Amino acid sequence: MTNQNISLIETIRESFGRIVYTHKTHEKMTEIFESKRGWATAGEIIATSLTASGLISLNFYNDNFIKISAALLAFLSLSMALYKSFAMLDNRIGSHQKTAWKLWIMRERYINLISDVSENRISDQEAQKIRDDLQTETHKIYEDAPQTTACAYAKAQKALKKSEDFTFTADEINRFLPKSLKIP
């Protein structure tokens, strides 16, 4: 391997690392919004159920406490529905999922490029062209990508560094492969 080749691989690996982190951050943003949607939906269901129970009980008991409670619960139920609507949780989830899927494809293409350069299957000039094309495609993905948060990045960092979300042992990979492709 030439010094130029080593430098090329280093820059490709650096870009790959950024893609891995950004991909995982968008996955974590999806999880954050899914959790918020879940809590809002659960709150809405509980508040609606309690409101209905309160209104039904008014047929049997003409109690001001029940009337006030039912009104407050109806307001809470409406608030949860409005939160879900105005927060556009479904849209946000979809945007982050779409971005993560696009970045996953880029991640896989970078892995293949690193492999091709490392094994000298393509020339340095070809690798530079592919790298530049990948960077252009990545930039287009980033232009359309929704914003992420420091919280999502921290969760991604934890998943990648501590939980090793993106790593596999040889045994784990071997379990997915036919016998003829397993490596001891």
C-alpha cells in the first residue's frame, strides 16, 4: 500500500465514521419521537376513558366533582390529541426513519469502498471518484435531513461505544451464513 493509498483510506474511513454516527443519531431521534408518541397516545386513551367513565356516572350521580373531573379529563384528552397533532410526531418519525435508511445505504457503500481500496481492487483514482460521489450524495441527504439533538447524539454514542450496536463477533456473523461461507 502506498502512502497515498493509506491517506485515501484514512479519509474514506473518517467519512464512514461520521456516516455511522449520523445514521445511529437519526435512529435514536426516531426512538425518541416514537416514545413521545407512545406516551401521548397512552395519556390520551387514559384521559378519554376516564372522561367517558365520568360522563356515564353522571347518569347515576349528579355530583359537581364528577362534572368538574370529567371536564378536566376531557380537556386533558384534547390537549394530548392537539400535542400529537401540532408536534407532528408521525411526520418527524417518518423523516428521521427516511434519513436513517438513506444513511444506512451510504454506510454500506462506504464499507464496500474501504474493502475495495484495501484489497487494491480499484485504482486510487477510481476510489477518489467514488469517494467524491459518495460525499456529494451524503451532502444531499444532509440537506434534506431533519435536525437531531444532543440527547439523540449522546444515545447514539452510547449505543455505538458501549452497547456496540454496530459490531458483530465472528461467531455472530457465522450464524447467519451457510456452512461454506463461515470463517473459523
